[in-house]
Amino acid sequence: MEPLSWGQIMIALLGRFLPVWIALGITFALSITYKRRLGLYGKLFDNWIGMVGFGLVMFWVYTALFAGIFDMIITHDPLSTAIGMKNKPPGTPLRGAEDGDYPHYILGGDTLARDVFSRMVAGSWVVIRIAPLATLFAFMVGITIGLPAGYIGGKLDTVLSFLANLILAFPVILLFYLLVTPEMVQTGIPSYMAMVLFIFPLIFLTILINARYYTQPARRNVILTGLIVVLGWSYLSLISDPETRVAFLPDALDLFNIPGGILVVFVSVVFVNAPTVFRIVRGLTLDIKTRDYVAAAQTRGEGPWYIMLWEILPNTRGPLIVDFCLRIGYTTILLGTLGFFGLGLPPESPDWGSTINQGRKLLSIYPHPAIVPAVALLSLVLGLNLLADGLREESLKD
């Protein structure tokens, strides 16, 4: 077989991403059709910057989902090597291809003769699994402690602010480096940190439901029982790992089998981002608690947590949504940085940072193994920033 030309490579790429194009088309068509009913999300489609950012983000989200769950798009095993394909340029035919094998390395081979295209696609699944969820957990922690710090104030605010500032005093990269080093992992500290940080979503949702339905005890008890059972089981499964010092559940009851490296990175992201979220929520709470509708809720005799969660928090959604998008981008960059330095994730991981690090060694001779994941990382972070800009502009119009 002859090598593919650049035009044929582009056609092949478009064909491999066909499920993504279809999903994007359906998403945009439905969103634009019903945008007047979709609140802030719907207003995003009146903003070209936001639409471009949303398209870039959803491109990688759908790519990750189709590749990681449905085993589509990927042409070859991202961890396997092929004889004679080391550092081959884009479009090189696969040597010894058998029936059912994809006949080309669309974007070439890397220094270990692995398919660059497949590793790029598989890397999106690593990023999409960690960055948004870790950011969400960080927001749960920051909101849970930021609301009472701003609303109640006093010594509680002083202590929590001091702890947050203490963490923020460390350079982010250095703090990440310390948390994910093998020596730190062996001490079991990240596992104990996971025990503390991962319980905050359970605390947050329990207080949220209790504050909302405290006048309906029968309904509240039913909802809380189900919530505690499901989330409690999920919490124990999340922190339980036979390879660490924290192992609460037997394998038969363990819902998740999260590799130790990913768990450590997840914990590190939550720990580093939570103090910043705390400061944002605290500042917003200090401003909003002086509003008339908060005074009206106090006059009605509403409890502090009801006021914080059902009066103050909904009115902070604009800035928090914008910061959430930006923080996913920061987390993506941090994950890439950790992978670049070979920290946290396994060495063979197809995450973009590790792939860039492996490809940089021969960058002047074979640029494609490093450029491809670098462009993928750049496009996702750019999309998140554009999406945040669009959301910020639309939220200011409310």
C-alpha cells in the first residue's frame, strides 16, 4: 500500500470522527431549537465565542465517550507496538496488517512504534474522566466550607481563611509534585486525604436536602436514607483500595476499581483547587448576605443553612459556572504537566502530558508524536476558556 497524502489523511480523520460530528450536529440542532427554554445554557447560543468554545469542548467530550465507552474512533491499541512503525510519518501503511486491522497509522508512529492517533484519542478519555470530576469535587469542598465562612464569619471565617491561605501559599506545581511523588504515596497520606475530601459531596448533599425538606420530616427521611446509602457506598468504594492502607470493602462490594495513580492525581487536584473555590464562594457570600431577599428569609425564620444553600448559593451560579469552566482548563494543564514530568499516572498512560514528554526527545527530527497531543491539549483548554468567556458575557446580561 502507498502512504496517504495529506488530503487523504484529512479525509481519514474526518471519517474516524464521524460519530463525533453526528453527536455535535444533534446537540447544536436541539440546543439552538430550544435555546429560549434552556436558561443560561440556551443563551450561550446567542454568543459566537461561547458557541465555538462549547463546540471544541464537546468535540473532545464526545471523542472521549465514544472511544472510552463504545470503543469507537480508535484505530489501534494505544499501548501496543507494531514492527517497523517506529517514528513513522503520518499516513504510513501498517506493516503486516491482517484482515480487520486498520491499514494505516493515520498520524504516524511514536518512539515506541505506537499509533499516535489512537493515543491522542485515548488520552482524551483520561482527561475527561479526571478533570471535570476532580473540579466538581473541589467545588463541593469549597462551597461547603466557603458558605458558612462568609455567612457566619467570626472565628470560623478566620480559621478557614487561614488554612486556605496556608495551602495557597505553596506554588501549585510544587504542591502537586510533593503530593504525587512515590515517597509521599507510600506514606498513605493521599489515601487519608481522600477519606477527608471525598466525604464533602455526601455532607453537602445531606445538608442541602435536610435544609430544603426540614418542614417535611417523613419525605426528608426517605430521601436522606436513600442518599446516604447510595453515596455512602460510593464513598467507601471510591476510597477503598487493596493496594493502599485504606481498604474498607471486599472486592465483591467495591463498585469502583480506580488505579492508585489516578486516585492520587484526583486527590491532588481537589486539594489544590478547593482553597481557591473557597475564597471565591466566601467573597460572593459576604456580598450577597446583605441583600434584601436574604433579610426577608431571615425574617421568615429560615435556618442558616437554608439561607446559605437556597437563597445565597443560587445567586452565585453565574461566577461559579464561569470559574468551573476555567478551572477545568487549569486542571487539564496541570494533568498535562504531571504527565510531562512522569508523575502520578503510569508511564505507559496515553494521557497527553506523558505523550508530549515521550515525543519531545526527538522533536527536531520527528515532530508529530509531540505536536499531535500538544494541539489536542491546546484545543481543549482554548475551548474551555472561550466557553467561560461566553458564559461570563451572557451571565452579565441577566
